[in-house]
Amino acid sequence: MTEDITIRRKRLLHRSRYTGMKETDLMLGRFANKYLKKFDDEELDIYEKLLKAGDPSIYAWAVGREEIPDEYNTSVMEKLKNFAIYEHDPAHVEDND
């Protein structure tokens, strides 16, 4: 049986907010809050695979500290990178972060 897309989005949102590294928790939590409701099944698959890469790597790729490996250089990673550079302000903490 496949997981309901609403439940899957909630599960991925929770995983995004609690990765283990505060900087990544904030960035991925905000990103997921903005984009997961718009992602289709394929994008959710890509995002879920990205989360398995580990938060230090994800953060380094998103902020441009390290080159993104080909297997993670996807449309979802491009959205995350743009979000990290242009929209995410780590100094700004909201109540729902």
C-alpha cells in the first residue's frame, strides 16, 4: 500500500525540521514549508533522496560551499539552492521554526 501524499508531505516536513544540524533544520524546514505542498510524487521522491544525503552535505551544496554531485543536481536541489541564497535568512527565527 502506498503512503497518502498528505501524510508523506507531513512526514517529510517533520524530517526537514529535525535533521540534526540547526542551520539545516531552519533552512530545510522553511524550504519544505514553502515547497512540499506544491511537489508532485516525483519531486517528493527526489527530495526524500536528498534528505538521505545528510545535512552537512545538503547545507554545503545549498549555500555553494561544495559542488553538488551529479546524482543530487536536480530541479529540487536547484530550488533549494535558490531558496538558500535568495530567501532564507538564518538570523530570522519565527515561532514555527
